Amino acid sequence: MGAPASSPAVSAAVAEFALRMGDNCLILGHRNSEWCGHSPALEEDIALANTALDLIGQTQLWLGLACEAEGKGRTPDNLAFLRDVSGYRNLLLVEQPNGDFGRTLMRQYLFDAWHLPLLKALMGSADRRIAEIAEKASKEVAYHLERSADLVVRLGDGTAESHARMQAALDFLWPYTGEMFLADALDEELAATGLAPEPASLKPAWQEHVGRTLADATLKVPEKSFAQKGGRRGVHSEHLGYILAEMQFLQRAYPGASW
Amino acid sequence: MSSEWPLWEVFIRGQHGLNHRHVGSLHAPDAEMAILNARDVYTRRNEGVSIWVVRSADIVASAPSDKGPLFDPANAKVYRHPTFFDVPDEVGHM
Amino acid sequence: MYAQMVKTDTKRVRSLDEMEPQERAFQERIDAGQKIEPKEWMPEDYRKTLIRQISQHAHSEIVGQLPEGNWISRAPTLERKAILLAKVQDEAGHGLYLYCAAETLGISRDQMYEQLHSGKAKYSSIFNYPTLSWADIGAIGWLVDGAAIMNQVPLQRCSYGPYARAMVRICKEESFHQRQGFDIMTVLAKGTPEQKAMAQDALDRWWWPSLMMFGPSDDASVHSAQSMAWKIKQNSNDELRQKFVDQTVPQAKYLGLTVPDPALKWNEEKGGHDFGEPDWNEFFAVIAGEGPCNRERLEARRKAWNDGAWFRDGLTAHAEKQAARRQASRIAAE
């Protein structure tokens, strides 16, 4: 254990970490919500909206913690609606466009398979607030993973077309998965103080789950292993700007108004 | 291909200790997905602790035209109900 | 309403004495307030009319996802985003319950979709209007859901069991929809001058289409009379419209907004408001496909359906493979 929980350095680290968690949830929840009313079947429309609602709920918790830890009097809505692209800390994976329904499900699965072990590890965080949010979120995410893994298997091992689409989705998204396991100075500090696990420590569980699921789905793990990265330091793909332009429109057009 | 997913009837146990109750139906490609879909469609407001699904085509129902012969005879068995018997006041609760 | 101008095949509502014994017994059960259940005998026209009405109602729910759905990505706060998403998701659920109710009458969901996508089936006129500002989301919840509730509450008592039960569930879930809309309007009406103008503009655009939702006067309609005799419609269109106006006008007043009807005034004698006539030419044009958004709405539904075909087929194929594998391993074990 390094600095005591109340030190400014620790608070800043917690705030930054909560931003990373919250931004992943917000952007993925936002992307999923784009399907509402447009999914391939009513049952799926409803199911995906449930996932999006869980993620937006988790966003409120993580961004709430970020506000509390930074102590600048900002609200979760300030963080969501008034930061520019460079202030966002989400993985590049979650901001990628929805593509077809298969790509959306594959993105969800690759994220869930990382999200769940991360939350499980966070349940043992030295910061009680982090542990509590992780505990609540992990129940929701366990279901997300069950559903997304199931669909990846079914569609991979479905028709020739569904197989081809899932393989294409996997190939497209694969380069965005490496970022999940990379550590920067903050990650090292978080791990050293027992606040969060080392990113690399999550890789075996993720690889095991993904390997098993893709095998069941008769899909081939892509061989190329280069990683697109930058989300955690605010260097994003071009897509995030459009998401924010849409998401933040009202707050930007009517500064200071209440809604 | 494009054949429609079969229809499933959904039964939910609302609270521990209660019977499963029919709540509606939905479409799903198989039983496992029907359970997941039922969770997402029919328990959005915290309505359940257990789900049953059964293919609608597998439900065996009594014929509506049999309603008279099936159910009317029970009307005549008034002695099956406790109110049929007089219990003298001085006996107290029974 | 969500089901507007539903036609029956009736030329004239017949009295009990004019009916064959089977139909007479059916009508007597309805008159006695009994529910009709799937697979029980029913007149063919009753079945067909119900399919038309319930499927139109279902189509309205899922087309109705679109105008509000396009503001989910622009909702101004995290809480508003979650509430709107939950609400639009509920509409998908309501469509699902209603399609299932119609399926008990011997039509499949795919057949109903086909009727929607080909333009053969109708859905409520209201969803062919555009949502242009955030206040429109408030106005839809407040006015459109308010009007829908007027109609759906009595439908909980309709004579067809599966439809009535679907309505019970829908009404229970929908109770928060109107309130969230009114809540949006309240915040806007008390907000900045720009927000208040936004709220007034939304009321101006949604007021008349909301009144049109109830459909033209049907006091002289044989279809309406037949539907009432069958208890799949409980109140006349004018009755419900009057009730809606009387309920809504004080709410607009509370918000400090002006209802865009110069003829609107309280009539002490009848104990209700007098109000102007909606532009029925516009209504018929919208029903005929000439509303501002008819083409976009149908196009969006068709695209969702067509783009999703591979997904539905993929899951069917996997389920069949799994069933075959189970079968094979059973045989191997024997």
C-alpha cells in the first residue's frame, strides 16, 4: 500500500480511473442505444436496450465517483456533456461504429469478456467506493457476457452468411482489443496502491474465455496482433468526435440551461 | 430459409413460494434463447425469480366446447366447501 | 388512436333475434361481460376485425419507437437518456405483447410485418410527424401518450381475453410515460426563454395531430357501432377527444403554455371545453401516406427487417444444428 486513501495524489488517480471506467460504459451504452427501434428482432431490440441501460447506469456511478474524487464541484452530466474528445478516456473499441448487428454483438462480447474479470478484481479494491460500484456492476455484466457469448457462438455456428459476418466483425475489431491490457503510469500506480488490478493480469482470463467462445463459434482468432491504442490518454479515432457532437448538442447549444 | 422463430409461452415465478404464472409469449429460436429473451422482455421491472418457457405448440388445452361437461359438475358438490356445514356458535372456531 | 378507423365487414349491426344460434350465444356472452378466449368459436368478422385492430396497434408501437428513438443519442442529461431509452424500449415490448395477442387469432408476426412493410396495414397517423426539438419528446409523452392512455385504459376491459390482458400489462408499464413527458415540459416551461419557446413550439405542432389521433367523429359509423357491440371499442372518438381536451387544457395552463386553438373555451353548460375542428384533410392525407415522415418511417422499418434477415436465419440454423446434434447423440447412446 502506498499513499493513504485521502491524499491528493490518490484522489487524482481514483478520479482518472473512474473516468476511464465511466467513459467506456457511456460510449458503449450510447452506441448500443443507437439500435433502439432498428434491431433485427423485437426480442433483440429489448435485450440490447437492457444492456445499454445497465451501462448508462454504471456510467452515472463511475462518473459520480470521478466527480467526488476530483472535488471540483462538477457533476456527472458536466463530465459527460462538456468534455471534448481529448478529455475522454474510453477504449477505442467501444467508440467504433455499430456496423451490422454482428459487429455490434462481437464488440459487446470482446468488451464483456474483459469487463467482467476487471470488475471481479475491482471488488477487492482498496477503495471501498470502487469495490461497491464493481460489485453492483458485475452482476449486470455477468449477464451481458452470458448473452453476448451465446450469440457469438450461435451466429458463428449458424449459416454460411452469419459465420462470414461474425468472422469479418472479429477481424475488424481485433486490433482494438490489445489496448485493454496495456498499462501506463497511472495503471502502475493504481496496481501498486491496490486500487485496481494490473491490466495485463486480466489477459489470461480474457484469452481463455475468448478462445473457448470463438472455438465454439467455429471462428478463427486473427493472427495479426498489432494494437490500436490511445483512448486512455485522449487520443481517439475520428468516430468519437461525431458521437460527442450528437450527444452534447443540447448542452452546447444552450449553455447553462437545466433539462 | 427465413422461417419464423417458434412461439414460446412464458411463465414467471414472481416471488419465492408462489406458483409460476403465465405472463405472455415471445419468439425465440430455441428453449435456451427463449429463457434469455423472457428475462429481457418480461422481467424488466423486477418481476421474477424464476422463468419457465414452453413451446406454444406443445401446450395441450381442454377444448372450449367441453367447458360444460368438464366444469359444470363441480358446481353440484357444494359439500366440498366449508360453508356447507353449520358449526354451532358455542363450538367456536373450527 | 393507436388503432384508427378500424373497419369491420359489417353493413348493419344485427339484433340478437336476427342471429343464428351460435352467433347469438357468442353475442350473449359478450353482453354478459364474459371474455372470449383463443380457439373458442367466434364470428369470422370478429376475428378479422380484431386482427386488424391489434396489429395496427402493434405496428403503431414499433413505428412509434422511431420519432422518439432518434433523440436518445441527443438526450441532454444521463438521466434523461436512460429514461427515454427505457420508454422507447417499453414501446418495443408493447408491440411484442400485441403481436403475440394477435397471433392467437391465427396470423403470424411475420405476416403482420409483411402487411406493414408492403403498406397494406396502417399505423397511427401521429408517428408520421417529425420530432424537431427536445421539447417534442416532452410533448409526445405528455400529449400522445396522454391520448393513448385515454383509449387504452378502457381497452383493458375489451371482450377478447389476450388483447385485454396485453392492455393491462401495457397500461401498468405506460403509467410513467406520460409523466416523464410532462416532466420534460415542466422543466422547459420554467427554464430559459429559449426553452420556453421550444416548449410552446412543440405544443403548437403536436396539439392538432394529437386530437386527430382519436380519428374523425364516428357517431354515424357502422364499424364503430359493430366494434362497440363486440366490446372491442368502448367509447366514441368524440367522447374520448372531449375527455382528452378537458384533461389537457388545465395542464397546459399550469405550464404557462397556450393551446393553439382560438376557438377553445370553457362551456359551463356542458361542463367541458368547446374547441375547434382538426384539419381532417390533413389527417386523411397523412393516413394515405402523405405525412411529413411516412416514407422515412416505413423505410426504417423495412431496412431493420431486411438487414436483420441474416441474423434471424443464423440463429434458426444454429438451433436446428443443435437439435440435430442432440438427436444424434441420443441415438448413439441407445
